[in-house]
Amino acid sequence: MKLKEIHRTSTFAWSPEASLPLLATGTVAGALDESFSNESQLEIWAPDFLDKHEFELGADPARGPKGTVTDTSRFNRLAWGYVDPSRPRGVIAAGLESGELALWDPAKILAGQGSDSLILRNTTHTGPVRGLDFNPIQSSLLASGGVSGEVYIWDLKDPSKPYTPTPGTRSTKLDEITSVAWNQQVQYVLAGSSSTGYTVVWDLRGKREVVALAYGGGAGTLAGQVATGGGLAVGGRRGMSDIAWHPDNATRLVTASEDDSSPIIMVWDLRNARAPEKILTGHDKGVLSLSWCKQDADLLLSCGKDNRALCWNPQTSEIIGELPSHDNWAFQVDWCPRNPDLLATAFFDGTIGIHSIQTTNEPSIAPGREATAKADGSDVFDVPGFAQQSQGKTLSLKQPPKWLRCPVSSSFGFGGKLISVSNLPNAQGKNQSSVVHIRQVTTEQDLVERVNNLQTAIEKDTLQALAEEKSTSTSNEGWKALLSLFNANSRDELVTLLGFSKSEVAARVAEAIEILKLAKTASEEDVVEERAHEPVVSFAEPERQEVSDDEEGAGEKTPSEVSASVNSDAASGLRTDGESTTTVPSLFGDDEGPGTPQLDTGADFFNTVGVAQDGASHTVHVPHTNYGLDSSVAATIGSGPSSVSSEVLKNNSFKIYPADESETDRLVTKALVLGDFESAVSLCLSSERYADAILLAVRGGPELLQRTQKAYFERRTTALPYLRLFQSIVTNDLADIVQNADLQEWQEIFVVLCTFATPEEFPGLAEQLGARLEFQFTVAKNSEDPDIRAKAGAYRKNATLTYLASARLERLVNIWVEELLEEEESLIGGENRSAGSYYSAHAHALQSFIEKVTVFRSATKYNDGQLATAAPGTEAAAVKTYKLANLYDRYFEYADFLATQGLVKEALVFVKLTPSDYKGSNSADLSAQRERILLQLNHVLS
């Protein structure tokens, strides 16, 4: 599109500096404007390309040039170059119609010092100077060409002494020089074109003419084919108007023919200089100017007598764009050297157009330019051939320029695929054929190995071995707890993991018992030394002791004892102290005195009673208590054992109501005799005889025993703390321990659950304990006390253990997600950084999370009920809550990671572990991701 239009009939040159481009214009020779002025001016313009409202320059009332210099001679050619620290804006060189070469300082012209801006004015040339070019490599060298084959090389460091390419001789093939051009790659190679139809190439270092190019018609190529027309007549040569070197290839150049009958552009390769390599045909009349874009060798500009300016691709010989045409010749075209998006064209209709190759706006007509052609001939300058046409046509290239065309492009596809396209030039300078490459890219190779190991363990059911490996290779106790879940007696494993051992406790108890026994033995020995020794067993007849009436009536007697006492008193009356008492044998009717046979027989009985028929010796339990002769107990002496086989023969007798018995004991005894255990228990409890109460309650039934235990625990737990624990165990109220025990002793709480809880109760109780620990973790984490915050990690670790034991995956996932984020931060910001990027760190942490969840599900045979109850497409699914939503989100994230590494099949395994109606907790389109994985897997399998 046209950006600016300068109203001047002038030749021009772009500034070489890197700042905003300036344009120098010089009144062109051989043309008149509407004013018929002979004045010649050198002007410098500074178009404001950011001002879209400013279109025209140089026409009233539009803005004028930034600096102006008036000269006496008109300009054939302008060149702007030689940017040097001493001349930051360079030097403007002009080939004048008078045959002079003039140099100006543009800095002084811009500063308004035009009269002092002239650097040099030389008259070495004998005729008009039409060729000018600065060396692109050695910028102080300037080449100029004039009539009669005059070509001079000027060193602007000392411009007073120019030299010729071939000292002493001139090329016989050249006459009037129309253009000179330096090779863009080799600084000592120069080419010049002439009106004779020849183009000569010089080697300045060798000071010789290398080759002379000329085309008189015949073989040529057009777009890769043999040209059949449009060439010069055989044997005829017309003038070459311009020349341009290939910007990248030192052996290729183009020349333009100004012959109207053969308006062609010839592409030459000096390695075969007999004929042009290609002939570009498209102009209707002679070509006057060429410009090869230095940034893109596929862009070549040309303009000519047909009022057109064309853009070519010299590789394909194709016209790829055309600038808006005018009603007079286009005599110059040139790319901006610093900004190839800009180009300028000069027309003999009095305008210089500045264009951009990027068309962004709709075509528009410049304001004030709607004048139509007049055919009446009233004005010689207003004939139809010179009428202003519409500016509706804009430049639109068929191909993007090189700087806008990616030489290599790539894009990632789903499943870890990298698609790339290469458009790099080959050895011949042509673009390579566009081939699409599809590659499988794996960016996290170490993680892929971990994924494969996990997948192998899943398929071969060896996740327990994986857990063993993790538990030994890491210091994380969580893996040891996970490993314990694979065992049938996992509770015992967890108890051992916490450091508790029954054998160790039993050994310590045995040691304590021995210490207590030793202490008790020493105490008893001290007591024995202070007491009088008494015979244990005595067969001597005890003496009758007088008992007062008060003493005899002190205690109630049994019916047998009352009967014996009455009979004895009635038979013998009151005895004196000197009277003898009845002996034991008299009870059996033996009244003989001592030494009678009966007595000997009785003595012999006691001597033989312990001897069995088989002669074996048996132990005889002899009572040590001296019974009174009136006691009925004596009647049992010599009786056989009880019929109950399990009953052990007691070694003493007793009284149901002893004489020294308290009233409480007597009431307990009476209640016991009557079978009123409840009253006996109540009395024992009231008198703090707790052991007796419990023993009596055992015979009173389960309900009485339960009430007795409760009363006992209520009264004794404050004095004996272990009874609170025992109460919960006996009453099967383990929830009391979980909810009320000090959380600092959580290990003991957990061990109690492992020991006494039923399989049905254990998961819920362990979860309650974990909830307490997790809550304490939250409190500690948010505490302002650093000591309390330091304990937060321990609380969470302990909660993890209890949740593992209770098989509560929904609880574990929330903790493991927090640990995932912490692991990611440690991998990135830790002292020993093991991850190179945030993505890699997150992937490593996510892999650890998935490994733990997978091992847990296998160890506990976890069954996700929400997978079976999925109801896609229902309204209920939209409001449905998922207790494992946090896990499902990680599954999808993990599946996406696997897919990016090319593991689509493995990704599908984890996608299937999510409900089909799950939409995601972060408004993510997970259903589309699920579908994409399925489609990709089908493509891979097919």
C-alpha cells in the first residue's frame, strides 16, 4: 500500500543509517514539471510513517523537505552511503547532467547549513554521470560511470585521486555507462552496464576485465522453460539500462533491457556467461530500473516505460506483485536498505511514491487527486496520456517476504508429537520441498522410566515389591506404612512400626515382679524374727479352756453348736475346774482309760490312715486348729472327700458368723446366704470393698456386673489413671479413648485400637483419631508461635498413618496433594535442586503422588463406588459431589502428562479410574480430554 507521496520529478536515494529512514531527492535531468523551472534542488525528506493522516509531501499546503540545497545542474543519479564515525549521517553523492561528481554532507543540509554542505565537486568525467554506487563492504569506495566507457573508483578518504578498473585502457565494449553496481559478496568485483547492450564485470584486485555479458536473442529460459519469444532480434543489441547483483550469490546478477521491442530482464550466472540463465518477461516496454532486495533474494523490483513497477520472484520467474500504475514512465525503483518493508518508485508524472509491501487498509484515493482526464488538448500537460488515474490498486504479494516467512516452523500435537516444516534454501538457492516431519518427543525420560516401572508393577501385580523398594530407598515412613497394608495382620505391623512390642513389655513386667518378690520376702523375714514360733500340727489333746457366759454368748451359734451345748450341759451339769473333761474317743463310745486296747487301736488308726492298700504313701491334711469338743466340725474328721472332683480339700474350717465379725460383714454374709447379691454388692461398694463387690457381682448376673463395674470405675479412675483406659476397654467404649485421650499420646491410642477394636469398628475409630491429628496440624500450621509451627509436620505425618490404617482414601488424597505441592517447591527451590524446570518438578511430584495412591488401592483392595454409579447426561450429575474429586483432577492431570510423553495407552488407564460423568472441579473440559485420549488411542492401535 502507498504510505506517502512526494510531489517531485526527481531521482532519489534512501539513507543508509539505522534510524528512521530519510529520502534524498534531486531534480532529474531530461524532464520538466508544470512550472517549466530549470532550477535544480537536492532535498532531504523525513516522512512520518506513524502519521496516517499525512499522505502528500511537497505540495501546498503539505509539509516540505527537512533540508534543501540548490544546484546549477540537474541530477542523473543519487547515492547515499559511507556512514563513518566522522560522518554519522554519511555522504550524498550525485552524478550530474553536467558531467560533474558532487558530494554533500547530509548532516549540514538537515541542520540548515546547505551552503556549507558541499564536500567535493569534481569534473573528471567528460560527460553526464549516470552510474553511481557505494561499495557495501568497503563503504568508502564509490564507483561512478559516464560517457565513453568512463568508470572511476573514488576513495572518499582521499577523493582527489580516482582510478579506473583497468588502468591505461578502457573496455572496447562499453560506450555510455548507464549503471554501475558492486558485488554484494566480493568487495573488489564491479559490474557496469552500457547503452551498447554489454555488461562488463571487472576484477579490481587483478585490474582486469573478467567477462562481458551480452544477449542478442536465442536460447533463454522463462520460468524454467525455453523462451520462445520476447528476446532481442538475432544479432541486435539494445542498451542495458540497469544492473543488480544477487544479494547472497556472488556469481549471479540481473540486467535490464531498455529496448521497447524486447523489454526483458536477464538473470545471469557468471559460471556460464554465454547466455542468460533466465529471461523474465512481463513489461510491455523497456525496463529502466532494477532493485534486488538485500534481505530476500526472492524479491526483485523493476520499472519501465510502460508506467508499471513489478515485483518478481527471480527463482521462479514469476511476477508476484505489482504497484499501482501511473500515466508516465517509472524511471527508478529502490528498496529501503534498512527497512525492506518500504520501497520507493519515481515517475515522470511528478511523483515519488513510498510503499509498504504489507497491505493493511482498504484502497483509497488520495485527497485532491480526483481530477479526470481532459481530452480537449487545451493544456499540453493535460493530455489523456498524462491524466492522473485512480490510486485504487495496491501492492499485494503472492508470497510472504523472507523476514515474514518462517524458515522453520513447528507445533506440538497431542500425544507428544512434534510437527515441523523446513523451508531452508538448498545448495542451489531454492527452497527445499516442504516436507512435514512428525516426531515423537520425550522431554522427561527419567519420569517415563518411573511410569513404565509403575505400569509393569500394575500389570504383573508386583506393587508390593515396588512399595518395598520405595520403603528402603527413601526415609519416608509413609511408604513403610503402605507396605504394612499388604500383610494380613497389618495392625500388628503398624504397632511394630510405632515401636511397641508385647515381648518387650512382658520382659519388663517379669523383671518388675521379681523385684517385688524380693522386696516382699525381705519384709516377711523381718516379721518372722519378731514373732513367737508356734507348732503347725499338734496331735496332743488340747486343754479345755474356761469360757465365760458372756464370751460364749458373744456370737451367735449355729444350730448344731447350740444342740451340742444343750446336751452337754444337761448330761453333766456345771463342772468345776478340777473335774475332768470328755476326751475325743468318748465321742465314739470309748470310755476306757488310757492304755486300753481301744486306745491303741485308735492310735494305730492314725498311724495307718495315710497308707493305701497298694502301700503307696499319701499326704494327709491335718487341721492345725484346735476345735472344741463341742464343735460339729469334729464330726467331719475322717470323712471322705467331696463328690465334686474339682473341689480341693480345704486345710481349715471356718465360722459363717465369726465372733469378731463386723456388722457390715454380718449383713453381707446374710445377703449372701439369701442369694441377694445386689444388696451385698451395694453394701460392699458403700464400704469401698470394690474387689468384693465385683466378685459378688459376677454371681449376680451380667447386668449387675456391668453396673458394678461402672460404679467402680466412676469412683476409682481418678485415683488410678489406668482404670479410665481399662473402663473403655471393658465397656467396649473405645470412642471415649479416641475423642478424649491426650493427643500427645496418640501412639498409645492407636495401639489400643489395633489391639481391642473389632474389624468393623477399627476403620471409623482410626479415622476419628486421624481427624483430630489433622485438625491439630491445621492449628499448628497457622500458629504464630514458631515452636508450635515446627510440630505441624509431625501431626500431619501421624494423621497420614491413621488414615492409611483406616483405608480412607478420600482423607489421604487431601494430605498427599499438599505434600505434592511441597515436594514440587523443594525440587525447585531446595539446596539440592533435582529438577531443571517448574514443569519437571511438578511432574516428579505428581508421579510420587500417583505411585502412593496406586499402591494404596492395591494393598487395601479399594473399591470406588462412584465409578459404578456414574450417570452421564443426567441433571443429577451436574450437581453431584465427589468425595475423591481432588484425586480425579490429579488423574486427568497425570493422564495429560503421560499423553505429552507419548504414553497414550497408559494415560487411558488412569482416565478410566474417574467417573464418566465427572466434569472437573476447576471448570476444565475434562470430557473433551477424555474423548481426545480415546481417539488418539484408537489411532495408535489402528
